[in-house]
Amino acid sequence: MSFDYDLFVIGGGSGGVRAARVASAEGAKVALAEEYRMGGTCVIRGCVPKKLMVFASGYKDLVHDAQAYGWEASVGDFDWDVFRPKMHAELDRLEGIYRNILKSNNVEAFDARAEIKDAHTVTLSTGQDITAKHILVATGGTPFTPDVEGAEHTITSNEIFLQEKLPGSILIVGGGFIASEFACIMHGLGVKVTQFYRGEMILRGFDKGSATHIADAMKSRGIDLQLGADVAKIVKTDAGLEVTAKDGSTQVFDAVMYGTGRVPATKGMGLAEVGVNLGRKGEVLVDAYSQTSVPSIYAVGDVTDRINLTPVAIREGMAFVETVFKANPTPVDHELVPSAVFTQPEFGTTGLTEEEAVDYAATHGPVEVYTTAFKAMQSGFAGRENKVFMKLLVDQHKRTVLGCHLVMDGAGELIQLAGIPVKMGATKEDFDRTCAVHPTMAEELVTMKTPSHVIGG
Ligand code: NDP
């Protein structure tokens, strides 16, 4: 049977574009459809604009520190009207680069929605049917907003970058990556921020001691972080959005943003209808090679809800091409993936959390916990109270470093490097025989001599 293409990719984000480009380089005839903007969530309404806003939000502290170091510096108000068009121009530039990558790699791009008609056919929103030997679903995810009265007045991370003007005050709901990062960003830009998280500590699933350190720092910077708090209803009034919390208290905000998770973008895709098994959240269920229950259909990235991070989606896309177009079956390694949460202070993390170490210790033996918290020289001199926090988890018998958690300026950059020895299986003694670099904050990583406690000891 002959097909129009060897590969049809649905979704022009990180995973889809990488798979399309690499498959084409292998000689495959490839097409890709994207219904919104090329580049996907990461480039258009995620990591990239978020990081630009993280940078923008950090300058107030920098100016304050500069003053403390003797500079005659002053900071006025943040001007969204100056920053916003520059940010969007940068996103346009990056989208152009993504388009060029496809073009220069002979991938045919369709600016259209594609849905699955059968195991080898997609139907475009233009009405056109296209056949392919393989179909790769890389449609990512979309923000989830709970069914709360008045939710129609709220925004999500999709809209936050598009606002015409910054609100004077904002309520951010949720305690995960997105809610916590945006609480810090908006605060840094001069917005009065309240954050509601329904649980006992933000960043659930991360190392709790590190999360607690971040939450305390956020509060001391002036963010009104309310734990055990949730929204009961939202009413639009002349004064703004009147939010009634579940404890009955009310407060008025200029804006309410939900950062309450994302759901895989599989709705209306025709996947279940052709026999692709979906999970409880609508995620595409795949095997280690990203193959679905329909052999010609594969899926990578957030739509599979494995580890929802851009570099993971890219790796899944590349492993798919190895497996399908290079006859080299390659499972994706999802172990010890380092990541960063761009809160202020920043959080870099890899491996086992202290909470996970309890289970680990029950089966593998005791885990040593090394922690340190200290005032950083640079910000301490400037009179800022924030402290650096570090934690290493070590298998007491094997000596392997199982987890590394850093809360400090530059933690995202640092965990990229610390992630290498942890992934290599380095021992605590490997860390310790590496000479310290002085004076740095990171030197403490190789000078923590005595465990603060032992789990399962
Ligand atoms: P997360 O799953 O990280 O967090 C969702 C938050 O919303 C949790 O605090 C959750 O609470 C809360 N929540 C969920 N449902 C409700 C509800 N019905 N009512 C009230 N609160 C609710 O999702 P995010 O949206 O923050 O991020 C989505 C994904 O995007 C992340 O998993 C991450 O992979 C990726 N991402 C990565 C970033 C990075 O690498 N720096 C940055 C941003 C996003 P509870 O804990 O109680 O369930």
C-alpha cells in the first residue's frame, strides 16, 4: 500500500518538530500539522516567554542590591507596554526559526488542525485527507481550570502573556510549577500577589524541605501565600473580581489566574475511535518506544503525560525516529531527569526526594540526608535575608548520591551540572574528593561532612 507520507506529525511543538526534522534527515517523506503557532507551548506560551518574564521580574532586586553595593541606582515602575511587544517580537522570531527548520529539512507544514480518521489517515480542518505510514501524535496539553462558579472570569498561563495591561493585584490558584513561578514573577513585576494552594505545602511531589524553604522565602518577600486555601466562587463586580474562599472570607482582585495543572490535548482527536488506548486524564498510553495500541500511531511529549518537560519530549521524539526510521529500537530513559522551577528563589532538583527516600530505605537500606542552609555572600552583603538551601540524599551502604536539591540563585544552571554525576552514579566520596571552588555558593555541595539525619537507620 502506498501512502502520501512516511510520517505525519500532529503538533508543531518541541517533540513534534524534532521528530519531523530528524525523520526527514533520515530520508523519510514527512508532513506536520499545527493548529495554532509553530513552536508549541514551550516557545509560544510556556518556558520561553515565562523565562523572559522571570528575567524581567528580577531587576528590582538587582537594583536594590546595586544600591547596597554603592551604586547610585533607582528603580521606577515596570512598564509592561515596553516589555510586552519586545517579548512577542522574540516569540515571532523563534516561531520563524521553527518554520525554517521544517522548511529547510523538507518537512511539509500545514497550518491546520489534524484529526485521526483511521490508523493511516488524518483529516485536516481544511477538509483534506492525508495518508501516512506512521502517525505521530505530539499535541501537548492544555491548561485545566476546575469547575468553579465564575471561572469564566479567570485566566490561565495561556492568557497571561497576552494581557493588555498588568493587573494591580492578582490571585493565583494552585501550588505547582506554573502557579508558584507566576506568583514570583508577578510579585517581582510589582503586582500585589495572593496565592491559594489547597494542600499543606506548595510544589507537592518535590522534596518537601526544599519546597518549605521556597514557600518561606516567597512569604518573606511579600507574597500572600495561603496554604489550605481554595476558591469557592468568583463574582465580577465594579471593583474587580470578588473571590469567596472556601473558608467564607472574601477579597477583591484585579485578576485571577488558575495554575491548576494541564490536561493532555486529545479531545476530539479521534484517537479512541480508531482504537488508541487513553488513560484517565485522556493521555495517550504508550509503551517504552512511544508506540500506542494502534501499531502505526505513536505519541510523544505532554500528550502522553509521562514527564511533562520540553527536553524529555525532544528525547522521546528522537527515540521514536531511532526506533521507527533507523531500525534501532530505543526506549526513552526517564530516570534521574533534572529540572528547575523558576521561582524566586530558584529551585534545581534531581533524583530522590526525602519523602521518596523513606520507601527506598525500606527496600534498599538506610539513606543519609545532608542539608545545609546559609546566607549567600552577595545578597547577604546587600542586606537580603534569603538563604541558600541544599540537600543531598546518599545511599548509606553503596554511597551513591540518590538525590540533589538546590534552592538558590542560579539553581537551574547548577542542577544541569550536578545532574551529570548523579546520573553517572557518583558517590558522596566522589563529590567530596572534588576540590571546592572558593568563594562560591556551590562549594558547599562538596563540603557537607556529616549527615543531618539518616532515614531507615
Ligand atoms: P502541576 O501539576 O505542577 O500543579 C497543579 C497544581 O494545581 C497543584 O498544586 C494541584 O494541587 C493544584 N490543583 C489541581 N487541581 C486543582 C483543583 N481542582 N483545585 C485547586 N487546585 C488544584 O501543574 P502546573 O499547571 O503547575 O504545570 C503543568 C506541567 O507543566 C508541570 O507538570 C510541568 O511538567 C510543566 N511545567 C514545567 C515547568 C518547568 O520545567 N520549570 C514550568 C511550568 C510548567 P495538588 O498538589 O493538591 O494536586
